[in-house]
Amino acid sequence: MIQNIKKLLLSPLFYLWFIVWAAIILFPSLYFTNSELIIWNLGYKYYITETILTYTIALLFGIFFGSTLYKIKTFSAWNSWVGVVGWFLGILVAGCPACSITLASYIWLASIVSVFPFYGMELKFASILFLLYANYSIIKDLSVCKIKK
């Protein structure tokens, strides 16, 4: 595992895609989040927790995408659907609760997100767990191609 992390850290391709995708996830979320409204309605602790979770999702997705592209370049294989699920959940709830409901309504999930007691923060935790597992599984087998013929 340590050897694989060293390989990633020596790869310019990893850094390029890590920065690009972490920024793509993070900047729109920070730009469209109305921090004053969230603090007023849900409290400062909720806002801080949401911000930390958003940064974590952005970093984990950047690592996932960078390491996946490194592996694709090495073996021409895509093998981590769990990361895609984590990415989807992270994007779904990356902004403020009102934005999450709006985004979810476009794909008919507004009623599902609105029943959560923490306004979708549960999905952020689930997204982080999926991304942690996806990063672990892709970095663990970075030098191994598991495609069955």
C-alpha cells in the first residue's frame, strides 16, 4: 500500500487530475452555498460540519479520480463502481440543504432527501465512506489488473 501511494505521489498525472477534480467538486459548492442563511437557520455547528464534510468529499474524490486515471493509464481498466456511487452522493449533497433538494428534485429524489433529519448530511457521511472504500481498494491494487477474460 505504501509503495502504491509513493507511485501516485511521483506521478504528475495524479496531481493534475487530483487538483482538477477536487476543484470541480469544491468551488461550485463554496460559491453557491449561502453561509449566512445556513448559520441563521441551522446553526454554526451545522455549517462547520457541512463545510468540513464538503472539503473531505472534494479531497477524497480528487484522490479517487487521480488514482483511477493513473490505473486506467497503466492497465486501461475501470474497476471501481463504488467510487462512482460516492461521487454521486457527494455531488448530490455538496451544497446547502436548499440546493441539495433542488438538485435532487431534478432526478426525482427530493422527497427522499427531505426526510433525513440532518438535511442530507447523512448522505455526505455515506459518500465519504464510499469514497474511503473506493480509494482504499484502488490504491491497494494499483499495480494489479483484475480483469477476468
